Amino acid sequence: MPTTLKRLLVGKAKRTEQAIHERLTKKTGLAVFASDALSSTAYATEEILLVLAVAVAYGHTYAFNYVVPITLVIATVLGIVATSYRQTIYAYPSGGGAYIVAKENLGTYPGLVAAAALLVDYVLTVSVSISAGVAAVTSAAQGTRFEWLGNHKVFLCLILIAFIAAANLRGVRESGALFAAPTYSFVISFLFMIGYGIIHYFLHPESAATVSVENLKLAEGYHLQPVTLFLLLGAFSNGCVALTGTEAISNGIPAFKQPEARNAATTLTWMAILLATMFIGTSVMAYFYHVHPLENETVISQFARIIFTGPMGWFYYVIQGTTALILILAANTSFADFPRLSSLLARDRFMPRQFATRGDKLVFSNGIIMLAIFAAILVIAFGGDTSRLIPLYAVGVFLSFTLSQLGMVRHWFKAGRARPGGGPGREASAADNAVHLAVEQKQASHWRKSILINGLGAIATTLVLIVLVITKFVHGAWIVVVLIPLLVMVFRAVHRHYQDLATQLTMVGIEGLRPIRHEVIVPVSGIHRGVVRALEYAKAIAPEHVTALYINIDEDTTRKLREKWHLLGGGVELVVLASPYRSLVGPLLRYLDRRMKAHPDQMITVVLPEFVPARWWQHLLHNQSSLLLKARCFSSQTSS
């Protein structure tokens, strides 16, 4: 039954050698890795307006005029970051993004900080994107018979998280093909809305709404205040959510078809151009039409209602439908990158090894499942409210941006120092790949220019990070600031465990196989076929050193067992242990401890007779004593 259900959800398993055929083209890669960044245009402008609305409600109605200048500043930062990440792609074509760059150039701890920041941001991306998508659906449902959907936002979010997780478990190529159409539908319809909306404004300038403080929605955690530099910085930090997801392509370079680096860089360029165009266009529309954030309707929905009237009224639902789809599917970027980054951490022994294992469909299934679980918990905790989640957003991603750019500056500096007269500074291990070597030589020969670009990126992202932490700290960013060091501590603890394990398993001092003294102990609950088979097996591996162990809970039962024991034959000694408190585990562990202390040079094996029911529900009819004994034996200090 479980296997059948798995095949229904995931599909037929794929062979390892089929992995090369799971690669993505540039078109599909844009849908898979850029959906997060592109979808942010649906709410980034609104996040700026939410902070500016604080001043509007205070009485400064001109505050909304700052939306375009703030957007242009953010777009400039986007250009710098995108250009910097193009260099990262060519310098590190194996992927890994901020984690690999920071770890190789700045050290292990900066790498782990970058990884922790990205993992947190990926979880937040899923929660925010799904919540925003559901908000778009419930906005469109206002005034219709489906208005009741607004009361079930959390449930809708959980269903959508499960759907996207299941789609990703089916494989990278299949999920990419599934999500490509909605992504391009959103891009085309959104660009059309911007172009049509600007033309409509100049033809019908009277359609612009008047600014009103009624039903005005304010940013979470802000109180009424005038326009100040700090408030503008807060609006800027809120709008920086538009840059989240920019690093996704550099993390997923190996997922592209060959040549991977070139295809990834081209995809990143198109993503940045589309994102900047759509973001600026949305903010210009907000300025033209005097749209302001409302409690029950998104800014995009208000645009569409004003612009698309009469014969074009149907296009409002196209906009809302494609917006809802892209917001929901934007979570797919995190489902592509979270498992990949987790696998890199697991490969380096900073996360459990299970995260480095590919599933039936050649994807990192454990990472996908864990991301879905964490995102669902976050949605439940914050009630599926995008405005409550946004303050936690972007801090992690800009921290990883900064560490990545600083790492690239160090990388190019080392490259410049290592080239006597101008040779490449990367290790010669890449020389077997002619294309990669050519790119390395070209990049290294322009190391001064590269340092300038990445240095500018580092300065820009550092300044944004400082603004984000200062303006958002009391509004919820402190959670991320505390969580990242905690995750780094967890990574180090996991790494220490694997190091200790490697020390225990080392072959140092082992010269070869040697004979050992072996004793087998078989706990028995009576005399039956299962016990007989267990004793026969024990005699096969230690013919002269088998002991049957019985825990005396009832005197009459014990006496009957002693009387029948001699009928078995075979020379197996029966040891009866008293248990006045009717415990099975305690007397057994104490007996094992005494045997090991008496013979420290011998190996003791415990053979547990266990009944395996034919049906899963039949387990409920048995007391599971063997399972309990196994668990306690494994956790005991005497086990090895």
C-alpha cells in the first residue's frame, strides 16, 4: 500500500545514469529558478507603500510620491547584485552559491553563516510566496460567492505547499515543465498590464483615484509618524524583498544543460532585466493611479480593476489568476535550491547524510520534505499573513549576498596575486575542462575589474543589510538574527559527531582480522517455535557460548519454563533474572553490563526473537517488547 501510494505521487523510479537528461534549458531554468524573484514584483511595491502609508495616515499625503525614487534605488542595487553574481557563476560553475564562495575564500564559519542565512530565507520564501498567492486569490474573491475563502487562508496555504512539494518530488525536469507555462503567462500578462495601464492613464487621467486614509493598511509594527529619513529607509528595506531569489541561479548551475555556466549567466541576465522592468513599471503605475494598500485587496488587484473595464474587464481575472499562480509557484525556487544546498552541507558533514542522498526521481527528496514541513509550521504560526512574515524576510538573503560578494573579492585578489605576470589564479584541477579553463583564464586576466565589480556589490549589499537589520529588527528581524547563529551551532554539532565517528572507525592501529571470544545471549519469553529458531541461529554463530535469558515476572510461569527447558536439549544454559518491579529492560541491561565487565575482551551478541505480523495493524495486538529491548540496547553505554 505505501509503495503504491508513493508511485502514484512520485512516479516511476529513474536510474542514476538518467541524471544528465534531467538538465534544464534556459527557458525552463528561468521558470524554475527565477519564479521567486519575478513573483516579488507582485508585492514589492505594495511593501514600500505599506511603510509610506504610515506617514499618509499621519497627514503627509505626499508620502506615496517617494515610491518611484525608492524603487529606482532598489533597481540599481539589483543591477549591481546581478552583475556580481554573473561573475560568481563563471568562477564557480559547480554551483553552491554563497556557501561555497564564502567557505572557500573566507573560511568555514562565514560559509556556514551564509548557508544558514540562505536556508532560513528559502523557508521564508515558500511561506511568503504561498501566503501572497492565497491573498491574490482571496482578493479576487471579494464581492463574489467565494468570499468565504478569506476565512481559510492557512488551510489553502497548506494544500498548496503539499502540492508543490509533491510536484518537485517527481523530478526537476517534470516540475520545470509543469511550472514553465504559468511563469511565462504571468510575465506576458504583467508586462501587458503595465504597458496598457500607462497608455490608459494618459488617455483617461481622471481614472486615477484620490488618496484616502479610509481602510488604509499600514506596515506591521509601525506607528503613525511623519516622513523622515528613517521611515524612507524602512520603506526601502521593505521593498528590497524584490531582490530575494536573485542568488538562486548561481546555486543551481549544475541543473542547466551544457555549457552550464553560460546558460545560467544568460538566464540570470534575462531575469534581472525582466524583474527591473516589472518592478519599476508597477511602482510607476502606483504613482500614476494613486493606488494605496488596503486590508482586503492587493495593489495589483486595484490596478487591474481600474484599468481593465468594459470589454477588457475579463483581463482582470487573467491578471489575478496568473499573479496568484506565479506567487504560489515562486515557492518552487526554494524547492529547487533548499535541497541542493542541504546536500552540499551534508556532503561536507554539516547536516545529516540523508540530505545528500537522491531519491527515486534523482532529486534530494529529504530536503524537499523538510522544507515543506518547516514552511507549513511557519504559515500556521503566522496565520498565513504576508505582512507579518515580510519583516523576517530579506535579512538572511542580504547576509548571504554580502558574504558571497566579500568572498568573490578575496577570490579575485588571490587570483591576481597567484598569476605571475597575469596567469590564472584558480587551481590547476580544472585544466581537464578546456571550456572551463578558457573562462577561468579570461576571468583571471581581468581580476582588477572583477574586484571592482564584486567590491561594489559587497558595499551595496552591506549597506542594505545594515538598513534591513536597523529598520526591521524590532518588527521581527531579530528572530532571523538569533536563528542564524543557532543553526551554525547545530551545523558544528553535527560535524563534530561525524568527526568523532570517523575517529572511532579509523583503521589506524588495526593490522588485520583477529580471532575474538564470542558469547550470544538470547532473551526468551517462553518456549515456542520462534525461540527455538533463535537458539538454533545462536548455536550456529557461537556453538559453545549460548545463554538463554528469562526475566522472572511470575513465579508459576517461571517454574513451568524450568520444567520444560531440559526437553529442548542442545546444552543451552537458562539464566533466570529476578524482576520484582516487572521490568524487562533493566535486569537485561544490568546482566549485560556484568558480563562485559567480567570478560572485557569478548564480544557479546544479543539475539532477539521477534514476531513480525503479516498486516501493519496487527502490530497493535502485540506488546512490542523486542522493539523496546532493541532501542534500549542501542542507547546503552555498553553497546558498540
